[in-house]
Amino acid sequence: MASSSYNPSILLKRIFSLNETSPLILSLDTIAQTSKNLLNEFVYCSSTNKDITIVYISFETINRPSYATNFIDASSLKLQDLISTLRTYLPSPQEKVAGKFLVIIDSINYISNTNLSQFISSIASPNITFLVNFHKDMPELNDNENGIHYPSSFELLHFMAATILEVEPQFSDTVEEEDVRSNLSKFIIPKGMNNSTYMLTLTNKRKSGRSINYQFTINSDTHEYEIFKDMNEIEDNVNNENPEALQDLATFNLSTSAKQKKAKDQVELPFLEAQSFNTGGAIVYEFEKDDDYDEEDPYEDPF
Amino acid sequence: MSGLQRQDLILFSDQSVISSQLCDGNSNDMILVTHTAATLPTWLVNALVETKVLGAPFSLKTDSTPSSNAQKSSRNDPLITIASFVHNADYFDKNLSKLKIGKNDYKMVDLFTDFVVNNIGKPKDKIISDILGSFLVDTGSTIVLEQPEILLSLIEGLTSDELSLWFITPLMKKCGLLIVVTSTELYFNNTPYESTQDKNILDHSRFTAACTYKSLAVLNLKPLETGRAKDVTGTLRITRGGAHDSHPNIHVVENEFLYLTQKDSTKLFYR
């Protein structure tokens, strides 16, 4: 399936070094494993590229990281002031610039759900990659300004992000995961959390609309990324064909060749065009000669 | 318990309780102390104050006494400020005098006495800025802040984000090390905060989470899971916080101790 054409470790390195096109990268963490080490991987992998400008927007971090080209302390800024400050460090969408810009937001939980999409859209631009950190275990206070059915910040970011990186601690065999989660919900942090070796789940949304998922073990000290689980293969095994089982069942070929699988991956599904929002929502109605149109009936007007 | 060997308290890899690298004027850090009603942190706060004033937590040490080894700072200004929403100045004066720490060795900001009477009717931003005004800017100093989460109940309309961004962050900028002492009693016996819609619980847990993400180390005091025991009061667990990597030369040494508090003394034992 989709996984067949990508080497997971190379894909991850491309994401870390900002060579994979992804305007919004969402990093998900918890108090058990914060994304500080993950941010360092981005810095480590992109350090060879001298043309990268790192703008660090901080709601949480007081001490300016040494790798930040520009540091914005957002804790005392109103949203509009933050946007205008940020714009002074970034090129305008029309401007052509040679280098790349990485904007790290630590963390986006402090931007209210009501303003979230407006904030992202107002500063998005080509050449800029946003690395947005979101704490999954920080409960969201829903002000319901946009209505009770408006998606949560987590859902919005999940939808908008092209790449999602979720960090989790690596549990040893002797530790009961359920006990750890129960303790964490009481803010009792077990020993061995926030380690330099941790699990990373990568979700990468392809242009075709498919998303590919891998789980890695990351060692931040040695910068080694080891594939732990190819979640696409697991999914394929559960849902899809087993070529051996399909043999000799019929006089024609039921299985799919590698070439056919690749072609199938590259098909752009019809709903993707509907998501581009190019056509708007106009109702196109043409009268025909037999149509009976009553001008005095307000409900009759098809427009 | 008497057969077990007593242990000394160590938080950082340079064998210190509060590393000298934390208050060097170049960084602003936080340590979070969490506790429940059954495991009050008075002894631990005293030990941290003692460390700043006398150089080591002699009240917990196995082989030293303050009179023989204490090395007071030569600074004129106190190295530590204590601010509390749950105890008044007399409480700390009484406790610390037993450890041979005089009133001039620390600065006390009493946020407990008449807090509501003094602030009733004031806008929330004014109350917060008035509290902040009680602290001097000194990046070489340490501030101990007891139970700031009480402000969520005392100030009408104050949200957890406002408490974090308007109060905790500016206070961190005023000192080298901020030690926040907070109660986790709310989550201890109730349903997990993930499954509640109670705005108060959500606000409190959001604040506690925000503090955890900002902290270098988390010191958790919790009672025994098996109930009461005559020879153990609870456990002290030292773990890394969300900002654990902000000092490359030192790291938090994770550890877990059993402790026993009797009258005026506390003993630590390795678990």
C-alpha cells in the first residue's frame, strides 16, 4: 500500500530537516513525555542548512533556546500584537526569499479555540513551516463562542496539519501502562518519564489524501531513529488481501501486483477535489420551458 | 524502618539540592512541589529554604548539624523569598527558627492575612499586578510560592491561563528559581480530570499541567497506597519536569524516598 514507496526513516529525516513539504507540523505531547527532545531533533537535523531562520514563539519557555534566531515572548502579548510582531520576522506571502523559516510555537494551547484558525491562516505563507506544539493532557476550556458543535483545538489542528508527530514514553515490560496513565491523571509522574529515548508516532498526510503511519523509537542522545512498527502494514494485514489466499479461487486473477498497488496509491480520490473549495457553494438552476414559476410565492424562488 | 539506612536529599547530578547553576542570573527556572492533605510539604519547604540559607538541608542530613557546617551567604539581601496563600508569617518564623534560620535570612510576603478583605471589588489584573509588586527583581534569588492555585477560587473570573501567563511567568522572570508548591488533592480522590466537565476541576488541572510543563523537576509527596503506617508518613518522588533539558551541564536525578515525619524532624529512607 502507501507505505511501499517510502522508506520510513528517510521520510522522518526529511521531515526533521524540513525537506518534506509540510506547512504545518503538529507535535503532540504529554507531561509523561514532553516534546522538548523532539524540537532538538529538528534543530539537529536542520543545523546543516545555514539558510534556516528559526523563530521561537514562547508561551511557556522563559529561557531563550540557543538555536532560536528570533525569540518572541508571547506570554504578555495580545493575539493581534503577536501576529504583527511575528510578521516583522517573516517574509510576506508574495515575497520571494531564498531561505526557509521554521516557526516553533510552544505551546499553542494558550491560543483560544475561537482564534486558532484565524491565527494560523493569518501568518501562513510559502517558505514557512510551522512546528506547533500541543499538550494533549492540558484540558481545553470550551467557551462555546463558536457554538457547541465547533471542533476542539485538537481536532482543528489535527485536520490542518500535514504531519503529526506524537511523542510517548517508552514503557518497559515490567511497567503497567494503565497504572502509569492512572498516576499521570493525578499528576504523579512515574520515574523514567521524559527520557531521551522515547516513542514517536508519525502520521504523514500525502497529496493523494492517504495518510501513512509509522512508529519509531527515537534516541535523542545518538540521534538514531529505529522503526518500531509499520502501522500501515498492520492495517493492510487486517483489512486487505492476502495474495496466497486468493490464489486458485477463480479462473481470473484476484490479487494485485506491486505496479497496480502503486498506481492505486497515486489515484487522487474524488472527494479531494471537493475539499479544494474552488467552486464555492452556488446553486445552479436553469429554467426549462415546462417550469411553472410563481413570482408572488417567496418559497418558489430557487435562488 | 530503623534497620534501613537514612538517605540525604539530592535533586541534581552535581550532588546538590538546589544547584548553583540555577540562580546564576542567566536563567529563570521552576521546581514544582505537589502534595496532598495527608502529606503536607512543610518539612520539604523548610529543607529547601535551609538549603538556600545555610547551604544544605541539615534538618534531613544524616551526618551534619547546622552549627558545624552552615555557611551563610555573604549577601546583604536575603537569597530567598517565601510567599504563601495558606500560611502567615508567624507560621514560617516559628518553623524556621527551629532550624536556626532568623527572620533576616529570608524575606516573607504574606499573601494569606486579609487577602480577600484587601482585594475585594478590585479588577483581577490589578490584584495580580499588586501581588507581583510585592516581589523584587533579583535573578540570583529564589522564591517559594505556596498554593497559588487558590487565586482561581479567590479572584472572580480568573482563568488558569491568566494565572499562568499574568502571574507565574512574570514571577519566574523576577527570580532565578521559582519553587511552586501546589496541592493535587483535587485529583487524588476524585474522578480523573479527563472525564469531568466541572470547570473548576478543569481550570485547576490546566494550571497544574502548565506548571509541570514549565518545571525542571517535580517533587511529589504522596501517602502510602496501602494506607497508614507507624513508621512511614509517605513517599517523596523526584522526577524530571517538562523543562528538564534547559541546563545542559546538570540533570535531575530521579529518585524515590520513603519519609517519616515525627514531631520536628523528618527522616528520608531509600525506597
